[in-house]
Amino acid sequence: MSAVNSLYCSPTHFKLVVGSADKDTIKVENFLEVALPPNATINGIVTDATTMTDFFDSVAKQWGIAAGKVMNNPLLKQPSQLVVHTNSIQTKILEVPPVSDEQVRIFIKREFDQYAEGETDDLYDYTILNPSLPSGGIEILATSVGRSLLAPYVTALTGAGYNLKGINIGVNCHIKLVRFLPELTGQSFVLVHADGKDQTITLFIGGFYRFSNRYRLMNNPNTPEWLAEIVNNLSSMLQSTRAQRKQAAVAYAYVAGMADAQIAQMMTASQQLGVQIVKLDLREAVRAPRPFEGAAPFEPGSYLFNLGNLVKVHG
């Protein structure tokens, strides 16, 4: 299967995974993490497209030099799929009748437009969560995102020569990745994804996505205060979930993007939280290259959105 560039800008870093996916395995061919230029993005939104164009161009040039293919750069030749993760993207679970794709999008636009003030330039998309409800309908995750939010990303990437083929959202990458892991089928749990200054907690009931919260972490990563923030956010979400969804028995919190020692520290809070803390194990699902001598190995938990994005592309 042909490789795809899976791209994601966290609050602090540009993360790139080159790979592909079949029904059993995500194959990582190469990966990269580079600090973003200061003040060019804020909370997942590009604020300086010119600086980001120069940045993406620099990454591509360095990639081509490393690959020995400056004139036929594989990073620019291969299709690229971008992930955007920001609170500015609206999502909503809807039940729709089994109708055409065009009609589903009309339902979605009508749903979001009723809360909008005046005309919008939003784009609408959806993911099927449950194709067969008892009512005969289909459950979807509907998405509304402003063109103005995506345009600077498109400008910067295409301006730097990337072959941009599509844009995904972070929550959908979580959904696709969870569906990809057979051991999570039918479970009720939360996925706790820590990513430097960012934390996302996503709830699944009976294996189906219910909702997701994104948190901006104020403390420096990998400090005791940072870990305390993550635990407090998880505790608050679990308390809210239990209050609102009394039928939902969440037994596990699967954690990704943290060192084993930090996850071990979280486990000491299991009784207080009322869930079992477990590291999300992707060793069987992800096949990654052996690192060069002295280089850090590929850590799947640090590239969760990128990996889920590959499943979206090929799933």
C-alpha cells in the first residue's frame, strides 16, 4: 500500500509520520518531530501563514537532503493528509435517516446553521459512528469548521510544495484508532491523550464515541505540576460523566503520550479516580522502523493523531 504523509501541528511541535495501514497493521516508514516557529500558531490555529510556509519548506528541504533526493523529494511527491485539532471546530452526534451523502450534509448544515449568527463560510463533514440504530437510523459525528481556520494551513502547505489531499480532525483520528484496536471493541473507557501542552480526554461507551474534551495545560511538560493537571482534568471529566450518564460504567482510562514512570504515578490515583489506569498498548498494531544508532525509538503514544489519520486514509 502506498505511503502517505500524516501531518499534525501540536501546540509546540510539527509531527510527521510517513506510513500506511491495512486492516491489521499500521506500518510506519519514517517519522519526524520538529519545534514549531514561535508565534506562528496558537492553539491549533495558524496565525502567520508566511512563517509557516517557510517552516514547511525548510522541513521538506532537510527531508530531501537526508533522503538524498533533493530534486525528487519524496515528502513533496507523496500525498499528505493533515490533522487539525482545536476547540474552534464544532462537532455533534446526530441521528439521521439512511439517506444519500448529499442529504446527510444538508441535515448537518441545517443543524449547525440554526445556532449561527448570520451567514457562515463553514465546511461540513461527518463520520458514521453506528450504521444500524434500533430506530433504523444512522448515528453520525457531524463536524462544522470555518474555511478561514483551514485556509492558512492549505496556503502554507501548498505554498511549500506539499501534495495536500485532505484534512482530518483530531477527534476523528481517535475514533478511527480505537476502532482499529480489537481489544477495545465494546469497552466503556476514556482515552487520555497527553501531548506536551495539550490534553484530550475522549469517552467511549460500549465501544462507541460519546464526547471529547480538550484542555490547555498550563505547566511545563513532564513536571509534577503538569501530571497533577492531567489527573485533575481526568477526575473532573469522570465525575461529570458519572453525574450525567448514570448507566455508563467506565472501568478504564487508557493513557498515551506520557512516559512509563508518569503513567505509573497516575496508577497510584486509580482508587481515587475510580478507574484502572492502563498504558495504551500499540505494540501489536504499529510496525515502526528500527531507529538509527543513538536516535530515539518511535513512541506511538506521541503520534496518536498521526496514526489515527493513517487509518482514516486507508480505512
